[in-house]
Amino acid sequence: MNYLELFLLSLSLAMDCFAVSCSTGISQPKLKLKYVLLFAFCFGFFQGFMPLLGWIFGEAVVGYLSHFTNWIAFAILAFIGGKMIIEGIKHEDNESKNDMTKIGTILILSIATSIDALAVGFGFSMTKNVNIWWAIFNIGIVSFIVSIFGYELSKKLSTRIKAHIAEIIGGIILILIGLKILLGL
């Protein structure tokens, strides 16, 4: 996986963080910087940590599945991408009711937005040329930056921003990366 693909994958995984951050910016535009940095850090941490867990699990079972790894990686990415597209189309705004000054809320949202990254980590264990440490660092940093960007952007643009469109685009990118893996390109 080259750097551009890893960056696009990281950006796609960060779209859930972006959507939550945008709804937070709209519903809580006057958050103190420490809360913005806290939720961005938590989003980035869990987005980076979950692929590591998925990769560890995948490494344990990859020998049993070696003949099907491209198909499994494709299926995982296509499923996650499809789920993101469906959620983007439905675009229910439940996140705007969450209080981002409470650590419990931040941790629950951080874990919920990173479940997809767990599956991606499992897929990493089945693909060649993935440096897991560089991947988790990249995913975490991109998620952190996208979270801050989403909050600040939505705070300024108010209701004109369409966070669900970003989620749909992220889903499409994940499906395309899965197709590339499946076709061995």
C-alpha cells in the first residue's frame, strides 16, 4: 500500500470523526479549546489503536485464510464503505445531542467511530506491503486533524456544512481501495 492509498484510507476512516466533530461544532460552537483537543485526541487515538488490535487478531488467523485474503480484505472494506454510504444517505443527526465536555461521552463516541478501523486492521494483516506502525500512526494523526478541522469548519459555517456528504465520499474511497486489493493492482 503506497502513501497516497494509506492517506486516502486514513481520510476515509476519519469521516465518522469528521461527522461527529461537525455536529459538535454546530451544536456546541463555544467549546473550550481543551475539550476540542481532548475529543480530537481520543478520536485519533482510538482510530489508530483499533487497527492494531484488528491486525494482531488477523495475524493470528491469517495462515488459515491465506487463499482468501484478497477477498476477505475486499469484503471488509466494501462492507465498511457500504455502511458509511448508507449512514451518510440517512444522515440522522443524533450526535448533536452529545455533550462533548463529558469524558464518558467522548470515550463512547471515540470507540463507536473507530469500530470500522478494527476491521481495517484485520484487513491489513491479509494484505502485502503494509507497515502497521506507519499505518496506525497515519490513521491516528489524520483522524486527530480531521476532527479539529470538522469542528472549526462547522462552527464557522454553521448549518451550511454537509458532513454526511463527506461520509458518503469516504465510503466510496474504501470500496475503491478494496477493489484495488481484490484485483491485485
